[in-house]
Amino acid sequence: MKILAVVVGALLIIIGLVMIVAGAAAGSKTTPAFPDSGPGALFGGLVGGLIMFVYGVFVAIFLYAYAEWMYVFMDIEENTRMTNEMLLGRK
């Protein structure tokens, strides 16, 4: 789960950076072939890229936290089992 968190987070962050660069490239000049490029494309690329970048950070943090919760639950189970065995005199 931790590996998945790092991989997904890295991919989403890279996609966000690519969106920022693509928006900057599309906003650099207006041509007849691409009439929608210009300041609007620059703004859209920057905003979309920043949103994807922030989303990637949050996804990575939440997936990593989920993996840590799995360890917490496993430790609780182990401690409960050891306490039960100690109280029953099995050890």
C-alpha cells in the first residue's frame, strides 16, 4: 500500500507538471490553426495543473496513512492476543 501511495502520488504530480507546461506552451502564442490558444489556455493549464498537483499530494498522503492504519490494527490485534494468552496462563 505504501508503494502504491508513492507510485500514484508521483504519477499524479508528474501529470500535474505536464499540464502546467502544456498550458504554458499553448498560451505562448495564438495561431490560426489553434484559435483557442492564448491567455485562456495558459490560465486553464496552470489552474488544472496546480489542481492535479495538489490532488496528487493528497492522494499520496491518504494512501500512505491508510497503510499505516493497517499496521496500527495489526499491532492492536497482536497486543490483544498476547494479553489474552497472558491472562489465561498459556505462556
